[in-house]
Amino acid sequence: MDYRYGSHTVYKIQYCFVFVTKYRHQVLKGDVGLEVREPIRQTCQAFEIEILKGVVSRDHVHLSVSAPPSRAPSEIMRRIEGRSSTKRFESFPLRHFSNQANERSTT
């Protein structure tokens, strides 16, 4: 088992996140799908979140991440979705990206 270590903690916390496009429009294909990946990687790296597995499909993004116990799942999702949606809108001004519904689970 690969545990992560903090100054006073040993942990293995994994979350599974799925966020979908508005009305499940299939807009995450081609260049848009490739453009989504980099902001997600940068955000995770900035907040010490390790991406275990990630898939960008045409209408949703599926992420399996490991995060420190100081980060709440809602905060992780807010940071990732917020930063990536801002970058997407700058590059591709489509309006079908954001959706309030997302799914979270622990593994």
C-alpha cells in the first residue's frame, strides 16, 4: 500500500470525482478535450493532489485522486472545476461546460 506522509500524519485518502457538461452536451472532444487536461493537472499539482487516474470523455470528466486530509472533497472539486472551466471558456467560448451536478465518492 502506498501511503502518503505529512508532518504528523500518515494517510491514504482517495476520492473519485465525476463532473459532467451542461445537459450532457458532447463538447469535450478534439481540441477541447485536450485543453481540459492541462488546467486540471496544474491545479492538482498546486494543491498537492495526486491524480491516480483520469479520463476525459465527450460529456464528462472522471478523476480518481489522492488528497491530503486538510483538503475537503468539496474544496478539491471547487478548485479543479473552477480553474479548468475558466481556462476552457477563455479558449473556447461555448456555454455548455458548467453544470452544478457532480458525483463524489471515496475509495
